[in-house]
Amino acid sequence: MTSKKRKEPATPSQVCYDQSRFTSPKAWERYTNIVVPRKLLPKRNVVIYHTEFDEFKEELERRKWDEELTSFDEGSIDVAIMKEFYANLYDPEDKSPKQVRVRGHLVKFDADTLNTFLKTPVIIEEEEELSAYSRFSLLRPDPQELVAKLCIPGRGFELNADGLPLKILRKNLTTLAQTWSVLSFSNLIPTSHTSDITMDRAKLIYGIIQKMDMNVCYLISHQITMIA
């Protein structure tokens, strides 16, 4: 009497997947096992009345961030398509160009494409190759310079075990810096950790408040890749 072999269950890669939605079996596996359970951080739709936060409003409009980056129709984001985008995008070696195919359409998310889509112009001074903020972000600024602009009097950076600046608690920020931090958490460099800001985020908010021109869509494009 011959013994019967137990039939092994099909692995995800063996299961037929929807090729109109996913670029490969691996992408389908990522979508099913990793992406679907994740919650998306929604963008913030900013509506400001003329009597409130005038300095914030003026800078938002000067940068043209009020036109597309912080203004959108409620319900205009398709969560399923967004998750398919990230499932198809993932590249462990990040060798692919800034583009991904979603439901038969090639979606580009390089800085130039995003700046055109979001209507966010990049201003670079004469004889310079980088924007003012890009040049600033490469420097190691004096933490006290950041504190003087971002924090309420008497407050500053929390220090790490070596006595170096680590983070600023959000409650220690000025009202203006807190307002920009909220926007940065959702529309610029998304994160669910919003109780404090790191040195890099402090530099970003400082650059915005100091009216440094920046290629904001370079930041967004890079963050999309990092999230994937």
C-alpha cells in the first residue's frame, strides 16, 4: 500500500495574482503581507482665515504650497491605489528611477515631475547649483541658533547620553514653529511620531521660517523612496 503525500498549501508566490494591479508576485506578496495592514498618514488640508496665523499664511502662499500641496478635495485619495503604488515601488537596492507602474500607468515621482504637479517652483540664486536650504542642510548649524528661532524662552534641545543635541519637545516650540512642525509631520516628511522634532526636522522648520528657498519636492520624492 503506497503512502499518500500530504499536499502542501500554496505559497503566496504560487497563488495567481492580479497582473493589472501588481508588477510581480513579490509586489503582490508585499501588498498582502506588509502594505495592507499599514495605516496611511493623511495629508493635512490647510484652511486659514485672514485673521489667524498671518505669518504662517503669508509664507505658505509665498512658497505656493497653498495651491496643491496643502489644498485638496476631501475623499480624493484612493487608499487602495496608494497602497498598490508602494507595493510595486519597493526596491531593496534603490536602483530604479523615480517611477513605478500602477494599474497600467507609469507614475513618475522625481522632484521635477512633482514640482510641476504641485506647482512649487524651485528658486536657485545666480552662480549657485543648489537652493538656499539645500546648502544650509549640508552644514552643521549652531544648535543655539536653531533654539533662538524655534523655542520659547528658556527651552531648547533635549540632550543625548553624550551631551549632544537630540530633539526638541514640541511643547517647547513657539506657536509658529509648532504650526510648521504639524505641516511637516503630514505633508512634507510624514511620521506618526509627533511629540518632538529631531535635529534634521528642526533644520527644516528653521529653513522655512527663515524664508530659505528650497526644492520641497526633492524632499518629498526622497521620502517616498524611504517609506517604500
